[in-house]
Amino acid sequence: MMSQLYYLLRSRADGSYLVARPRGQGDPDQPPPAGFLLVFTADYDALSYLNAHAPDLSDRFAVETVTATALKPLISRWSFEGLGMVNDPRLPEVEFFNRS
């Protein structure tokens, strides 16, 4: 049985994932919300995203592969608000899904 694979960008320095955080939310005295985990459908899309929007940081991230069944536990473990499915890494076009 074939499982759908997804690709995430993870920091080589501290192991954190690349996330999208809404602007202007929360109290400035509090830590920022966990945000939405950015998810790509192909490894080259993840690399294209980095090269298009942060070329100077591209060597600081690695592409990590996860199965569809591993996404929900990962989102819960890291307390993300949900996930952001990147449909077009160059624009970027992202579709957001809440965890609930």
C-alpha cells in the first residue's frame, strides 16, 4: 500500500520547522503562537520555496519527509495551529487548515 508523502523544511541549527505565523496576533509580551506548519507535496517545491524567498538561508534548512499519517501527531506534538499546504512555492500560494 502506497502512502502519500509530504515534505517539511527543518532547521539544521535547532531542529525547528518552518512555519507561517499570522501578523498582528497575540500580546507582544507573550511568545508568538506556534503558527502553521508549512507542508510541500514535493521535495523540489520545498527547495524552490527557500531559493525564491530566502536564498541566503537555504543552506540552514533540510528537507524532511513525513507520511500523511505522521502529520497529525507531529502537529499536535509541536502545538501548531494547523498546517499550511504550499500549492505554489514561487508566489507563494498557501492553503491554511486549522488543527481542529
